[in-house]
Amino acid sequence: MKQNNKPKIFVSTFPFGKYDNLPIKKLLATKWEIKFNPLNRKLKPQELLELAAGFDGLIAGTENLTPYIHSNTNLKFISRVGIGLDSVPLNLCKKKKIKVSYTPDAVTDAVAELTIGLMIDTTRKISFCDSEIRNEKWTRPVGKRLEHSVIGIIGVGRVGKKLIKLISSFNPKKILINDIQNKKNFIFKNKKLNLEQVSKEKIYKNSDIISIHVPLYSKTKNLISEKEFLLMNKNTHLINTARGEIISEDDLFQALENNKIAGACIDVFSEEPYTGKLTKLKNIVLTEHIGSCSFDCRLKMELEASLEIIRFFKNEKLLSEVPKSEYKYQEEL
């Protein structure tokens, strides 16, 4: 795009540039029209329609983009801050000739580390103890160490693989994995880690801790609901740092309230900010979709997304365009 025809770019994701303003500086240095999310929270579809009407480029978070893409005839490029593409209708973008990029590697370490922290929190009841002390109680609950636990990991992509690497230092009893792809080569390369690729059902039945790391698509929506909770046992702890709708929140509530499982840690929700009934339970740890919220991760994601959208409007080669395989995957689903 020629510089005398300056593009208009809207940054919908939040936070953005809050802890390091380098991405903002890079955008403003273009002298283009740059507008930022003024509400300081995740935008609803109608809010995005109103705030970003007529813009050429979008730096997006996890907002539902479908209504916006349908209505905006000027949109040419979406730069997704993060890895999840469930909020981006890729084939609609393709139909409307809108290019899409993302930052798939930036979030891996931060999400994997948070998952480890949540595993230890729920099994050793750290947050529970904090709450007890604040309420003048002192019961000193006992929990199982990771070394003596069977860990089940559903989804062995970037985050899943990093989690396996981190969790292996705790020398768990067994690591059960499940993925749509055959992980035979990965298991062979990591044969010292006591890995076994199994069915989801075996993970539900045999794991002390289950961690979810799959993308949200039609086939993974409500992947874990009442049927799956019935396969788990009263000592199972469930971790979700992927996407909220992968687990039925109503069925999770029932499983926890009735002590069908021991506990859960949930970082992602079907609607955010979350204000639902899970907040009433004591055997769950709730966090604010903070998987990517480390200083280095936020900077890397935001900077990569900013530089990519600048490259696009300067007609330069893109470095992180969403691959065709992702489009095909959405088509199949």
C-alpha cells in the first residue's frame, strides 16, 4: 500500500503495550491512523463493529470476529495476537480476500509454565489453604506429589510438548498422551520420559491430573462433559488453559459440587470476564485467562503482531501468515 494512502489499523486486543510500549511505538512510527481498544477489556462483537468500522487492518485478540468480517468491506488484514484461531473464521477471510497472520510460538512457554503452577496449586491445595487462613481456619490438607501421579495430556502440539518437557523434571509415575496425530516418533525421541499414547477414555479413567491443550473447533466443543466426568475418579484434577468451551462449565460444576472429581483449575471460560457459579466452589482455582500474561510473552506476541501488520501494508514478505493446513482443518470441521 502506498504511503499517501495511509491504512487505518485498529488494535482490539487487551492488554496491549501495557507493560512494554515498544509495539505501540512501532505502530505510531508509521504515521498511519492507529486506534486502540478504549474499553480496556475484551470487546463484544457489537462493540468491535462500532469502534472499528471501516478500518483496513486489525490486531486482534480472542474477540469473535465473524460479525465484524461480514460487515467491514475495507478489512484487508488480521494480525492475531496469540495462537488460537477459533475466533477467526478463516474460510470467510479467504472468501473476502483478507489475509491472516498469528504468533504461534510466542505463547508456548508461558502457557506451559502456568499449567505446571496450576497442577501444583490444585494437588497441594495452595489456594485453598490461602482461603482457609483468611477465614481463620487451619486444616493442613494433604495432596499427592507430581512424582507419584499419572499425568494425562490431551493435545500434544506446541504447548503440550513444552509441558511434557517441563513435567518430566518432576519424574511423574506415567505420562499418558492423546492427539489426533500419531506421536510414535515423538515418543521414541523421548523414550526416557515414560510416555504412552492412549485413548481419551484411558486418560479419563487413569489420570490423577488431566491437562487440556487442544484448539477449540466444532469437534472439541464440550469435549469434556457429563459422560467424561463419569469416567474420572474422585482423585482426578482437571486443568484447562486452552479454551473455555472445550469443557462444559455446567457439567464441571456438578462434578466438583458432588465431589466426583477432586479439583480443577480453569484459566479460560466460555464468556469472559467470568462471573458464573464456579466461583461458589472451594475445590476449583479460577484465573483470568492469564496463560500468555508473562512480561516476555506479551511483548513477543504484541511486537510480532505489530511488525507483521506493518509488513503487510508496506507490501513486504509476511513471516507468520496462517498456513493453509489451518484453513483446511476448519473446512473439515
